[in-house]
Amino acid sequence: MRASLNQFHTALLFLISATTFAFTQGPSAGERTHQLVARIDGQASYLSASYADGDERFPYIPLRELAEILDARYYFSQKTRKGIFYLGQNQLVVTAMNPFILINERVIQMPIPVRYEKESGLLVPVPFFIDHLARLYPGSLTVAADVRNSELAYREDSAPSPAETEMIAEPADTLKAEKQQVEVLSLSIEQKTNGTLIKIKTSAPVDASHINSRITRGWFYVDVYGATIDTLSVGISNESRFIREIVPVHLPQMAQLSFRLAGKLKQRKVFTDSRNNLILVSLTTEEKVSADVLKSLEEERKKWLIDTIVIDPGHGGRDPGAIGPTGVYEKDVTLDIARHLKRLIERNSDMRVVMTREEDRFIPLQARTHLANQEQGKLFISIHANSNKNPAVHGLTTYFLGQAKTEEALEVARRENAVINYEQDRSAYEEFNAENFILLSMAQNSYQQESEELAALVQQETTKKTGSKNRGVKQAGYYVLIGASMPNILVETAFISNRREEKLLKSYKFQKNIAEGIFNSLMLFKKKYERGI
């Protein structure tokens, strides 16, 4: 281990200067922030440092910054506020508000605890943490020593091969429990006015804490912990003059993406777009960005925000939908629930609402999704009431588009799709046979995951609000969902064929509870998917 690490570092100086501090206001009352200078092989790097509770004997530095200047891998779990710091084969685990460090499964106690700040993350006390770190470092790591000579053997024009790359140990249980199997599918690099944008497409969303980036001697690295990559088949597209070479590497615990840079990098930022399974890396090469470019970027960001909800009250006009035992029409109760939902959204959020119908009139199925696309809807919610030959059947079900997997789902879809019998021109639906339906469903597969997640939230929140029997999330071939270029679901709110639920569907309280349950699920979905934008 010592020999392999010496290929990268032979000497390190960590110099704490007490005379050149730049004073700034700390993040909270009682704290002061300074700068410390660290020298690595004769080159200075600056670290922000803070002092808690007026005690200036022990400066704290962000563990994230320390990892960056040492070219070490570092992962942080926001949920548990634990950090894992890798130095070669050595693993250090620290926890916020805790004086204990776990070093290669051995527990060490520092005199003072690790701190946490929202902006800086985990902060470690310099004299104590550095002392333990120095014992693991294969070269020289001392305080206030000056090691200027380096015997570093490094070729500027080649990326480290897998054999030369530091391997990481099995992570602690904290991140191991959060690990999910994700595959890196493709890399696309775009030239922008002020730099470069790297888009990393993955098979599933990646938590931001599982992504680490670093720069080493002209190479920029992105490590995706818990991910795999097929280096032979991964799609790579490079339109940037700033990226000279791309080397994907599959390591035992991660996918490592190496980018050889054509010049100096001024700034880098890593974002996650969980809605589209993307890791976005912005590399800035120019200090000034024009107002037009900033405006364009903001407009592009706004396109992904969930700002328009399309509500589709089922049936209407000459199509009554299902009819209850006492003569209640499905078309009437779905419109009432849709109106409640519209008011809730408009009064309690900044989202715009589009209704496919606001009165008792007939709307062809394809006209509903056409309106949703025309209005640039971000979510499509179709509201219905269920029916069954067995009057005892009751409960709530939420559907998303796909092949029916149960006889019940198939029967419900058949009944809802029978609305085309009320349309004058049914030629548009002739292609909806079994084979073509599979193809049409596949064409919308990019929204299937989001649709299923939204359906699960609606089931969870609406059954919680109404106390209805939870009949689960199912998929079926609803014509009204085909063609909607957005996540889309169909909610069967209750069984109008059941006398008790027919009575509930007529009641103001039940209609409002259904609407509140759907609204709560929309807000949860919006919060989750806008987090990464």
C-alpha cells in the first residue's frame, strides 16, 4: 500500500499560519471564520477555518475541502450526517457532534467533537484529526514543516489505469445501507459559452452524497459510488474543446469517469436531476457569464419545474360513465372532485391548473391528452369512479399506463375505454390492438417510473385522508393516458357500484378529502423531483 501511494505523493506539508488569517463573519453567533494555508509539495492551498464558542485554540476545517486538496475520496450522508474519508486503503468514519473516529474498524476518541454546518458540511478539529491522519499517510504529513522537493512520477498526458488508481475499502454501514445498483449508461459533453456541461445518464436516480469530484494534474474525475459502468458499450459524445480525452473505469465499488482537460478550470459544480436520472457537471472556464446566458440557463431550468397540473374529470356530456345503484353519475362526482382539487392547488401553491373540462360536456379521449401537451402540462391526473358487478367490492385504486397484469385491471380498463363508443370518429383507436399498445406504452416509458411513483404517493396520501380500503397501485391500458407527454395517472376514487361508497362520492366531505389526498401527494412529488433541478 505504501509503495503504491508513493507513486502519487512523496511529501506533504500541512502548514497552519496564525498570522495571515482573513477575518470574516462566522456562520452563527459565537463563531469566527479564518483562512488556513496548507502546503502540498510546495504549493499553497487555502482552507476555511472556524472557531466555536470563542475558543481559538482549536480551528475546525471542512472535511470536504481537506479531501479535495489531498485528492482523497470523501462521501457524506446528509441523512445521518456521517462522512467517510478514504486515504489509500484506509477508511476514516466521522459523525457530527461526536468525538469518536472510526479508523479501519478501530475506535479513536478525540478531545473535542466533530462539528456540522449546513453550508460547509462536517468540520474536523485540526490538531487532533490531522494527528491521526498523519499516522496513515505514507509520506510526510507534519504541522509547520516545509517539504518542497517532490519525486513525483507522473505523466501529464495519460490517465491513471485501474491498477494505478487507489482502491477503496468496503464502506461503512451508513452508506452501504443507502447503496443502490445503478449503471452509468452514457456520457455527453456540450460546449457552452462560459465552459462545458457534462451529462451523465444513469439507469436510476443517484443520491448527491454518492458523487465525488476532484481535479488532479490536468485530469478531472467524477466518482459515482455504488454504480457500475460497461466501459466497452457506454455511449460517449464529446462536443467540447475543453475535454481532450475521456476514460471510463469500472472499480469494485464505483464507476470512475476521468476527463483530461485542455486548460485550467476556474469552477466546477455538480447537480443531480433525479427526474431524468442525470448527473450534471458544470465546468466553468470563463469568469464572466453574460446576462443573456444566465437568462437562458434560468429559462431552461424553469422548463423542468412542475408548474402546470392537468386535471381530467372522467367522462362528461353524453357519456355518463358508471351509474350507481341510486342513479348517481360518475361524470358528476369526478367533476366535483376535480373542482375541489383545482381550488386547493390554486390557493396553496404557485402551480397553474388546466382542466380538460369545467362543465358537463363530452370531450374525446385524444382531445384530453392533446390539450395537456398543448398547455405544457407537467403532470396529468385523470379522476374516475370505479364499478364492479359485485356490489360488495370497495376501495381506492390508482393506475399508471402499462399492460394490465390482473383480470380486474383489464376489466376496469375495458370499461373506461368504452367511452370511445360515444365518439363520432373512432378510427384513431383502430391501432390500439394488443401489439400496438405495447409499442405505444414503450414510447412513453420515459415517464413510467415517475408515473408509478406518483401513483404510489396518491394511494398513500388519499387512503390516509379518506380511510378507504387501499387496493394498491396497478397498471392497465387506459386510452386516455396514451399520448400524454408527462407523468400521468388515473385515480379510481371509489366504487360507485357499492351503495355505501356511492353515498360517499356524493358527499362534500368525501370529495374534499379525496382532493386533499391527491393534492398532498402532488406536493410531495413536486418537492422530491424539483430537489435536483
